[in-house]
Amino acid sequence: MHTALLLDMMADAAADRPALGRLADRLTFAEVKRRAHHAAAWLEALGGTNVAFLGLNGPSLPIALFAAGMLGRPFAPLNYRLPDADLKKLLARTAPSVAVVDDDMVARVGQVDGVTVVSRSAFDAAARTHGDPEAEFLDVEHDIAVLLFTSGTTGEPKAAILRHHNLTSYVISTVDFLGSEADESALVSVPPYHIAGISAILTGVYSGRRIVHLEAFTPESWVDMARSEAITHAMVVPTMLGRILDVLEARDEDLPALKAISYGGGRMPLPVIEHAMNLLPHVEFANAYGLTETSSTIAILGPDDHRMAMYAGDEATKRRLGSVGKPLPSLEVEIRGPDGEALGPGQSGEIYVRGEQVSGEYAGKKVLTADGWFPTNDGGWMDEEGYLYVEGRLDDVIVRGGENISPGEIEDVLREHPGVADVAVLGVPDDEWGERVAAAIVPRETAPSEADLAAWVKSRLKSTKTPETWAFRAELPYNDTGKLLRRVLKQELAGRAREPAA
């Protein structure tokens, strides 16, 4: 199935239903389809084999995505926060292409060989009037739908390939066609170049829910938009949710129209989700775990699971609030050891996943096993009931004297300390043990002492898991999708690790 068919189906079934944009100037599904057809005709005339997108969120994004799909051209949204030189290199990798670029970003990219740069305003104008809106474009052979470039934290960004059948398999297996009420609306605040931004468009269209884009996230603008647009559904990353709660408390707001919040993209601190459930008791929460290479979600902890864990009387059920729930029924998930052997409940290893929505493919490279399993490079384990617990990237595991130590376990303990607002734990070089445990702390009003924090961890975990190096910061470094920039902290704490331990 083709991604553009998702829009065709909804435009045929609910042509006049609000589909995109704010209440004051919203577009219907019929109008979105018409504009995507106009845009496809215009892009076809410009040539190229790919469609790049460089800009902020907004109605142009889904129209460009579906127009590219109609042409059978891969759609490549780019990270506009990159330095200009890196951005131009990334854009060059999409050639031959047409790049739709925000007007105020055109000067940043200049001329790039093999790339036709068009302004967003020109694209928007063409989407209103160019060509035959009834033209058929789907008789194409190219089956790549989206190219998403990784962050490139350890080298050149990789281009993850998502094919039409990967994305549509995910949408159809997780969303009911026209399953949303006519007055429902979803606030999308993740950037265009994140898999959550792409999947939000596709699932929103297939379910018949109006999509409202927030150009750039601040907690104040998110709350303002949620209130003014009567937003019912939203997806955020953990760092966003904590800041949104602060604004809601400061303003004494509860957003009565809001029905559901899903979160993912990073580890959710238990105090934050517990606070959210108490502050917004009318809102249903879901934790969605997924990766770019899996077309988004592969496991979900749903609203009922949240409530059961929050108010459970036994520790095993309470603990599930820290899980990512159970795998989707359309997928297989296994935990495997270092030799590829399947592990049982309670045993930590690497998370593997298999299913139609799983791509596991990069430009020039496929990383699936011979029988179709994708190694995620995430560590985790499953309990007896099939709930999945993600321990973090395997690259982040601390190896101290031959012992593998999960940073997440130590972070969870430190977050329970009343003086800790945020924390990151990582390994830094050590001549004797290979690595030593280091912690970066964002304190609350009064910073606790290193000795106090060390005693707190030691009383709850093995002594080998107690951080030996400490740093106190006003805030931790996160990127715009909520992922902790551990490499920044490693550089800072590696120097401290050479000093005598406190």
C-alpha cells in the first residue's frame, strides 16, 4: 500500500472534515488532497528524483509529504538546526532533488549541485493552483517513501530508509480508519525530521483527526496552542512534558479539552509521569517506544496500564510504570544475548524486533538478520507478563571491571532523591577499572552534597554502581527531540574523572 492512498481514502470518505491547520484557517481533507495534487504536478515539472524539505512545522509539511508520495519520490526532511556547512552537505546527499526551503532559510543553503531550491512561499502558491488536481501520479516503481537522516553523533549521519509498506503497515495495524471524532485535533510539536513527526501526519490522516502543527516548541506556546485550538491529543518527549507541567501549574490551567497524551523518544522519569497523572486526571497517558528504523512505535504502555501501575498495591505492578508496555500485536520482540541466543524473562540483553513495519535499512546497507530480525542496539528485558523495560543504548552501558552497569538504573534511584531535579549517569575512562561511574546532577533549590548522594545510591544499589565522579549543572544538554547529549557530558566529566574522587 502507498502512503498517498491514506489521504485518498480519507478524502473520499470524509471530504469536508477538518484535516489540517488552526480553526481559523483549517483545510478539509478534500482540500489537502487537492493541494497535494497541485504540488505534485509542480514538483514533477521541476525534475529530480527526491523531494527534500527544510523548514519549520506547518501545513506545507504534510502537503509536501503526500505530494512526494504521489510522485513516488522519497521525501527527505532535513534538520534545520545543523550548522550551514553540515546542512549543505546533507542537502547535497539528496541530489538529484527539489528542496522546499523556508523563505528565511534559502540564503543558508545557497546553490547545491543537483538540487533545485524552491522557497516555501513558491511551493504554497503552486499547491493552490498548479496543474490538474485530478492527475494520477501513482503509476510509479519507486517504493521508498521517506529518508530520515540520523543525528550523526558518532560520524556522518546515516540515511534511514522507510518504504511505503513499512509506514502503511504501521498505520493500519495501530489506527482505526476514520476512528476519530470529527472535533478531535492533534498537536504536533516534534520537528519534521523526526519519525514521530512523520508518523503523526500519517496516523492523523488515516484516523480522520485534524492536525495542528506548532512551529517550534516552547512550553508556553504549547499550552497556548492547546488551549486556543481545543487540542484533544498530543505527543511529547519527556523533557517537554516536565516543562509543560510547570507552565500549567504556574497558570493554574488544566486544559479541559485535552483527552490523551502519548510520550516517547527518551526515558520518562517516574516523578514526572506520576505528577502528570495527578495534575491532569482527565487525561489518558500512553508511553510509546519505537525507533526510526521501525517506522515509529513497537511497544506501548496504554492508559489502563498507567492507572493500574499508579495505584497498584504490589511492587511488580507498580514497577510497570517504568516500562514501555507490551509489543504491538503485529510485531515480534525478543531479548537476545551477546551470541544471539534468546533470553528468558528478567534477563537483560539486546532488544530485537521483526515485522512488516520494520525497515532496518540505510542507504547502501541493510542490517536485518537473514530471517528478518532488526537488532535495535537498545538494551532491555521483559517480565513474565511480557512488559518490556528499556535500559538504554548498549553503547551507553558502563563497563566497570568487567561488570556491565545500566545508567538508567542509577538515574532512577538518584531521581528519587528530594534534592535532584534531573540527572544523567555515564561511564568515563578509568585506568584501574576501565570505566568509572559518573553523574551529572541538576539540583533543586538546595544542592545536596556528593557524600549525601553517594550514600543514597549505596543504600539502594551495589557499591560498584555508586558514582565516583560528580558534577552539578544548571541544566543537562538535550537536543530538540529530547535526547540527552551524553557525548557532551562525557567530555566534561572525563576531565573530572582524572581528579581524585570526593
